Amino acid sequence: MNHAIRVHEHGGPEKLIWEEVPKPDPKPGEVLLKQTAVGLNYIDVYFRTGLYKAPSMPVTIGMEGAGVVEAVGSGVIDLKPGDRVAYAGALGAYAEARVAPAEKLVKIPAGVTDSQAAAMMLQGMTACFLVKQTYALKKGETILVHAAAGGVGSILVQWAKHIGVTVIGVVSTPEKAALIKGLGADHALLTSDNIPAKVKEITSGAMLPVVYDSVGKDTFLTSLDCLRPRGLMISYGNASGPVTTDLGILAAKGSLYVTRPTLNTYTAKREDLVATANDLFAVVQSGAVKIGVNQTFPLKDAAKAHTALESRQTTGSTVLIP
């Protein structure tokens, strides 16, 4: 028997339906996984609400997970039954068993648990390309991270500190401020603060080379106001809704740059995926970045997990257990 969470029509968390589905067979180039852990991410909300369009409906959402290989399709040579693997960027994770393209899977090294792997693949590889490629952070720089206590945010804080960067984190509550301080953030600001004024004070007027913003509409202009001339605003999420600002504002505020990166682009080639995953595993195994699985829900209770995520009740990573 195989169960999955499926979305038959777009809407709120109540549209996440737990139902029996056929157990799939792997086609050529595919692997059948018995899933042990599924990662919760904001992109799941986007697919549930229809902000991101699924290829067809009903859809099993979820982009990230870990499990054990049960069977492989023809042409798969580097994976075998019994291997522990993890993935990000393969729609269909909210299921007890699923097929996934072998090229999307990476082996989980010893010392990394299935729950950690499921919790960190999408968020951790996102943090990896954000700090090493979208903007290659250099020791001594100062940056700002919105939603710094969240999944990607908490990893960004730790990885940036590992590089030697001064980190300003923005969070919604004093409790989350204490949490990011514990992760190494140099400054913890609240969303209620006058953030550009605080940044001006912290940087003695120099402002910032880069801002990492996963919040979207509510923080976009604030982020621009924290940048120095020709600074870079990295908008990598829409937690508060999509940004619709006229691009002319970039000229008015100092010939600023904005980019909207996505993990799929940075890991489209197999060698890039493996290199990014290996970078992530290495920084976690070294202890420089700790993956906090701070919430766990049964997969069948995915609606409760989505409610917690959208109401900012979660910190770090959340895992759904099939």
C-alpha cells in the first residue's frame, strides 16, 4: 500500500489530501525510493496555492526528500537497492514511495542522517550557491539576511560566518533573535525596527554590498534601502507575496542590481548538482554548519506543517515523516 499527499485544487492547507495511490514502477533512468523523510519548503506552499504551476493536477507536491533505493530502472548504473540517497528539485516528495530521476539523486554520506539530508538538500544547496556563486562572499564583508531563523536563513547565517562575514539577521520575534545569535549572527534586528537606519549605524554609513531576501513583497524596498550604490539584492523567495515594483526604482536608489536565482538553474548539470551537494555535506560534516531539524510532523499531517510554516511558527528545518 502506498499513500501520498495530493492537491486536487489550489487553496489553503486544507487542500492537502492524504490518499492511497498506486506504487509506481521505475522507468529507464529512474529509481524507486522508499522514503524515510521529506523536507518542508516554502516552494511547497507555492505549488499548493498555484503561484507555481504544476505540470498536471492532481499533483503530489514536495521537492525534497531522502530514502532507500528499492529498485532501479534500466540504464541506472551508479545506484543499487539499499543505497541511502537524497534529492532536491524533483516534484512528488509527499509520498511514502516514489520514483525519481537517478540524475537528481545523491548518495548520503556516513554521519548524515536521513532526516538531516531531507532537511538540508534544498535549503542547504540553496544557501551554498547563494554564498558561493550568486554573490561570492568574501571575508570581512557585511551582509543582511531576512528571515534569518528560517530554513535557508539559518544555514546562510552559519555559512557566512564560516567564510568570515559580519552577519546582520532580521527576524520577527525576540526568541528568534536569540536563536540566530546562537548561530553566530553579529546583529539581530526585528522586522519592527527601522532596518535601513540600523544598517547605516552598523556600517558607519557604508551600507551593504548584498542583501539576501526570501520574504518578497513586504521587504523588497527595505532591502534596496540597505544597499550601497551598485549593490546586489538577491530575491530568492516570496513568503509575503511576489514583488511587482517598477524597475526604475533601481536607478533612483543607486544603480542597484537585483537577481532572482533558483536552485534548478544552479544544479541543472549533473556535475554541478554533485559538486554543490558535496560542498554542503562537507560543511555539515565539519561542524561549521549545523542542520537544525526543529519540527517533525507525520507526512499525513502535512496541512498542520503548512499552517505552522505560513504563520511563522517554525524555525530552522521541518521534516515530514512518511
